[in-house]
Amino acid sequence: METAVIFSNHFRSFKEIFPTVSNYYRDCDLYLSTYNENYDYFTFKEKLDLINKHKNKDKVELRKIRASYTPLPEDSVKFIKNVFDDRKFEIVTEDDFQNWYDSTTANNKNLKFNSIQETFFHYGQFWSKLRGLELVKNSGIHYDFVIFNRCDIIPTSNSYLDIVNAFNSLQKSGENTLLAHKISLKEGMLYVNNQYFGCKYNDAVKIFNIFSNKLEELFENPLFLNFKTEKSLNSFHFFGLLLQYAGMNVKTTDFFYEQKIRKEHIMRGINLLDKKARQNLRLEENKLFSL
């Protein structure tokens, strides 16, 4: 099964995890769609300083402010250009995203947010995936399967073939099936992690065509009328809604269990393949930030 992998969203620790993920996907074609800024990429001390500086803001509000973004380092830009063919990567800006969003929602005031950061918080990760899929489409190569992998996530199985084989065993026709790590119902809505998933190429095109062209129709769903103001609703709810609209069957597998590699991992020099060390750091993070 010819497979393309799209690394998307903010760059974060991608340079450091690249040896691991490139080996994991060694028989696949790799694409990258990222931004010229990093979001929420801090050491624990840097994040505590940010929280203390903005004590009047809660956890959700803090994610939507300008201070949560930092410029993509020049050495990261050089790394991208050295590793990826020009036709297989894209570094876009916040303005690029905002121009797309404004043109998409020009006739619907209900889809306008108070700031570009707030808009980005809700939809930036989907637009990054959409742009990555455009790179795949423009390659002229026929792919059967597409895996979307957030830039700071390392897979925990032995090979991407675990994912492909799990997908093949879970579906019969091969169409309208998406494989994810976990699905659930929250606030009465389908809740699907959008950071790491896979599906047939044609289904990926269908899903993101809906996102790109029918955003206003999605929000006619009565369940999503309060998406702008209800803090308990997030991009995982939106992804569930998007998949329902596309008529996708969502299946799960533990092979999609992911581990985010944060700046603290890198600064401490932790072995990224040491599961125990990663778990301990996660526990420390939970204690510090009550995540």
C-alpha cells in the first residue's frame, strides 16, 4: 500500500524527533506543512513564567494570546530545507491562514472570532493538514493511504506497517473508514483526536474538501451553535463533527497511541525512546500545570 505521511501543525520538536520518525516511516514518502512560529513550545520554567505573568487568564484563554507563540528558529528553517525536497514542504504564516479563513467565512458573522490567535486555536491545525494534503495532491504520485502525524509526536509501535495492517483488518470495502487512537462522546458529541490518524487518500481528500468548502454548513448543526463561547468544546469535537458530516466510520487501534515530545524532553536530554522517562516527565508536567 503506497503511503504518504503528512507532518503538520507547529514545528516544535520535529528536528529532534526526525531520526526516530523517519526510520519509523522509512518506506513512506514524507511531507511537511508547518508554520513560521511555534505555539506553546516552552520549558516548564518558561511556561510557569508565562502563567505567572498572565494570572488573570485561565488555561483556555492562555492558549489564545500572542505570548504563547514564538518565532520558528532559523536553524529549524535550514533543517527543513536540507531534509525535504522543495515540493514536499511548506512553511506558512499566520497571515496566510487568516486570509484563507476570512475568505472562507466572509458571509457568516457567527464564524468570526475576537482575535487571530483565537481563530487559529480552533482551526489552524486543520488548515495545516489541508495544506499538507495539497502538497501530496500536487506531487502527481498515486497514494493509497495517508497518515497525518503532528510534528511533535513519535509513534509507539514498531513500524508504520502496524497501522496499515490494522487498517486493512478493520475495514472491508476500504472506503469511508478512518483509523484513530481513541474516540469517545463528550458534551453529547463525537470526540476524536485529530493529532495522529490515517485513512485512504480519497477519504482524506473528501474530509478536507468539506473543511475547506463547507465550513458554514458544518456550523448549521445545532449541537455546535455554542462552539465559539463554550470552553469545553475544542478541536477534537470539531473533528468528530467533520467526520460525521463526511460519513466516515471511525475505528480505533492502540498502534496510534502517541507521545508528544516537548521542549523539556529536549532540554533535559532525555532518551526519546525511554518510555519510563517520558512517563515520569508527563507526571511532573501534570503536577506542575494540573493538565
